[in-house]
Amino acid sequence: MVSNAQCINGTATAHGHIGIDLSTHPTPVVNTPKNTFIEICMSKVPHLYKCYTTNKLFSLVYVVIIFLISILYGSESSYIGAIMAGFTTHSITTVLGYWIHVVFHMVDFTALYENAKKSTNCVASTLSRIFAWVPRRISTVVDNIMYFFCYYILDFHDKHHHNTNINKRWYNVLTEAIQNILWEGGIIVFISYSLSLGLSIYGRTYRLNHTLIMLWSLYYVSYHLINYTFIKSPNTHNKHHINFETNYGPDSLDILFGTKYDIENIEDFNNGTINLVVIFVLIVICKESTFNSGILRYLGKILK
Ligand SMILES: [Zn+2]
Ligand SMILES: [Zn+2]
């Protein structure tokens, strides 16, 4: 009988048992052992449990706030529906924010744009034909806008915030804060508003809770700007600045998606409970404000 090892080495042909010369074929596929995925998922459970027990206070307060905001500001007709939509909103927001952060480190948008201009594919050639047709001054302006959009907006986090020589400058700190608000929730609110997103199940429509999205977004930016600056140790975000393919944050998602810098070093972010409560109170003040004009009313409208 010919063993697997012999087949892979191609000696099976030499013995004449199998009529395929494996030596001329690409490297045979070695399948991942069955149940590996389930075992990997199960191996994360103790770390996720440790993450939640380490951050019991923060988790408890966040859950209570999700309940309160869902009941107070959810658009669903029933409390149960509003709470379900609230927790779904929180999950979608945090996971989307995590993956946007990952994409910003995976893709070099400026290089992509520069390469696209030199490319000969049909899209690039159509665009260059359009650019050749419009006056040169206009095409230069469009080119500059595109470059600005790629380099200063889409690549800002990777090329500016992760550059220790310039990321402490006030305008870069401010830009990072604005971008955090946008990419960690603002963009979802904008799309949800514009498209009037909703999911209809058995005649009931469930919508994203914009107040909860903005709560996460504002919490994220405040923690990134204040807590990570003043609380030096243990600071898992520092590790993200050492290796940008790890510790994207929050810790629970890094555990889930296998991007922890050190799986044994679970972050204690209970200090973020203060941020959470302060932001929650400010949101409620903005929304419940009876002032007929001014910034509170305007903010209340945004958070509607
Ligand atoms: Zn950072
Ligand atoms: Zn980053």
C-alpha cells in the first residue's frame, strides 16, 4: 500500500500504483484538520471571559446605558424591540469601527490612487480620456482634491497619527479626534439617515439607534485622546503604535478576531466608565434641552 507521504513525494508513480506524476503538479493542498475553527473559537472564550470580568464595572454600566438609551430614544414601538435594536446597533457599530481601522492600516489609498493613474486598465484609461478632454486647470484641481482626500483623509490615521514625529501636533490631534468621531460611528449615522435604513421583520421595522452610535463614537475619541494619553500603564494602545497589525481596540474584538498583541495582557478600561457616564449625561442634556435655540438644540437634533 502506498502511504500519503509517498504519494506527495511522487514516489507512487515510480511504483506504478497511481498514474499521476505528482512531481509535475503544484504542491498538493494540505487541508486544515477538521474542527480547527471551532477549537480556535472555543480557545477565545476564557480570554473573553477574563476581559469581561476584568472590566465588570465598565461592562455593567455600558449595558445599563444601552437599556436606558434604547428605552428613551429607540424608534421601535415596543421596549423589547428597542432594546434588541439597541444591542444590535452597539454590536454593528463597534465591529464596523474595528474593521474600518483595520482597512486603514491594510490599504495605502494614496499609492492606490497614484498607481491607478498610471494603470492601463479600462477604468483608468476612461478616466484619463475624460481628464484629457476637460481643461487642464480643472483636471489639476480634481487631481489635487483626490490626492488630498487619499493622503489627508483616508490615509491620515496610518500616515499621520501613526507617525510619532508629527502625531502630537495640535492640528493632527484635532484631525484624529474628528476622524475618530466619523469612522467610529458618524459615518454610520450619516448613511443610516441618508438611506433611512431599517430592517422589517413581521411588519415591525427595527432601526439603528443613532444615539447609541454617537455614544460609542464619543466614548472612543475621549478614551483615545484623554485616557490613553494620561494612563501610561498598562496601555494596550501603545502596542498598537508599535505593531499596527495588533490591538486595534476594543480589547474584546482583538481577542475575537485574533489581533491581540499579547493575549495574556487583558486591558483594564474600567476608568472609561467615567467617560461613559459623562458622555451619557451630556447626550441626555442635549436631547432633553428645552432651549429653543443655541448649540444644545443643534446637538440634540444631530443625536436624534
Ligand atoms: Zn493612537
Ligand atoms: Zn491605528
